[in-house]
Amino acid sequence: MKLYGNPMSTCTRKVLTVLAEKGREVEFINIDLQKGEQKTPAHLARQPFGVVPALELDDGFMMYESRAISRFLDRTLPGTSLTPADPKAYALMEQFMGVEQSYFSGPAMKIVMERFRGTNNEQNIALGREGVKRPLEVIDAALANRPFLAGNDFTLAEVVWAPYMEYLFMMGEKDLVAPYKNVMAWWDRVSNRPSVKKAFGR
């Protein structure tokens, strides 16, 4: 398998986490986002929206979109499943993957990109901070009586949340998350997981 991505990309890191959970190495082809390699004709043939990652199998099968790739790899690679067998736990996993995509990652990345680019537009940062509060409240309540979002086990829900949480902390936003004690305890479990450390280059 070949994974076309960038090690700093949140979406690439989701896929790398799944691969690390499965103990699977792939040929990693770095797409230099600073040089605009994601917009070249060669990469657009792999990912028509000009972002990363994209996955190519040995038989030539190609796919993109990090959540789809993560589900595919979890389903097809041997090892412990990151998708619950129990229908209710599965529903919770999908629910919280949806919460991340619909309500959390957008405002979180407002903050991260302002800090990362050094533009530090305080209005955008304030909007991002306000935007993440409700999803953090929601998962804090959910995590009050279970260690992970879908129940007792680390699942794809953690995989998709982790890159955005990591960057919030890296960008000095610990105080934004600190009031949510259950989230803090959960993040301690997730961020210290070997697969997450490996995927995030720690």
C-alpha cells in the first residue's frame, strides 16, 4: 500500500493512527503542502479535491477521504477492530464521529490555523473558541460514565477527534479544554496511546 499524505496533516494523522493500531507499515509518499504539491495534476488524479491523504492499494485500487480510508483499513486489515460489534456502541461511535465532523473540527481549526500561520486574528480565534465549547460540553457529559466515546474501548471516534485535540494543545489552548475534566482524563488516555504517539511523531 501507498499512502500519499503529509505528517502534519490532521487527516493524514487519522489514517496513520489506524495503521499504527493495526501494526501495519505502508509506503508513505510525502506531499509537500507548502510547495502546493497537493494541487499538481499527478495528485489531483489521486485526490480530485487537491488535499491529503489518498490511499493506493497494491492492486491499483485508489481512494481518498480520511474517514472512509480509516473505515476501510479497519475493516480489511487484521488486528483488533476499532469498530464496535455491539450495535449501540457502533451507533455511539458513528454519532461522535459525526459530532467531530459537523461541530468540532471546523471551529477548532479556526484557532489552529490562526496560530499556525501566525496571523493571530483574535476575532477568528474567539469564534473558534466559542464554537468548540458546545461539542466539548457534549462529550464531557458522555465521558462521565465511560472511558471512551463509544464505551469501554478505543474506536474510530477517538481516531478522528485526536488530531484536532492534539493541535489545540500544541497551540496553547489547554485552558480552553481544562474546565472539561472528563475530556481532560479522556485526552490523557488517548494522547498517551502508542498508536497516537507514533502517528503524531511523538
